[in-house]
Amino acid sequence: MIVYHGSLEIVKEPKIVESNRALDFGKGFYTTTDFNQAKRWCKLRMNNNNLKIGYVNIYDYNPSKDLKIRSFRSANESWIDFVHKNRTDINFNHDFDIVKGPVANDNVYLSFNLYESGIINKAELIRRLKTYKLVNQLLFHTIISLKTLTFNDYKEVKL
């Protein structure tokens, strides 16, 4: 399977990234199977850093049955709970090697913020999420999970 990673640099050797931001699935190396989503992530980073060139890195992902993988097929109740824990509990740390599931993009964030603020309940959040076309993301959370990735190529992205 081919996966993509939008970045400001060519990343031949992926690494687990520590972040001070609360991310959907926790710390690690994020990819997607959607080239255009990786390109959007890249352009967002380019804009935030006032750069004109970035890269979509391309990898072959070869799953291993020896890894602990959490897979969310949709933005359902368990996905909401998992993303909510990762975003709000600084002490939360899961034990999955790889996590797969929908991306909480900008549109989803607005609805998610309403849920986190108590303005809407979980059932209403799920109803709203069904109206969005959600792309996927794969988080490689452990060093051993990174061994399932092989750098293949990259595409330059310009603003």
C-alpha cells in the first residue's frame, strides 16, 4: 500500500515526532493514503513557515501482523472518545503501534469544538460528522512500526 506524508523536507527515514500540539491519535509519524490530503498538509506547513517549497513523501507500507493496530472505519463514538482523549488529556498515551482512521480536518474541528465545549452532545457530533467527506490518516506511533515503511519517492509542492 502507498502512503503519503506532507512535509517541509524530504523524509527518507521517518521518525516519531514529539509535539506540543494535541493531535488526533497522539505523537508519531502521520501519513495518509490520499495524495491530495498530504499536499494540503504540506501547503499548510509551508504557509505557517512562510516557505514556497515543500514535499509530499511517498512510502510503501507493508503491514506486519506482529504489530498492535487500532483501526477506526468511521468517525464513530469510539473514534470520538479516542481523539478526545488524545487532544485533552496530556497524560493519555495509548499502546498501539499504528492507528488508522478519519482525519479531523478543519470542518470537523469546528463541530468537535462544539462537542468539547458541551454545546452539542456526542450523538449530534456523529450526525454532523456523517455529512463530511473524511479522508484517512495512519499514525506510526512506535519505532518498530516505522520499519513497515520504505521510502519510495517524493513530489515537490510549490505555492
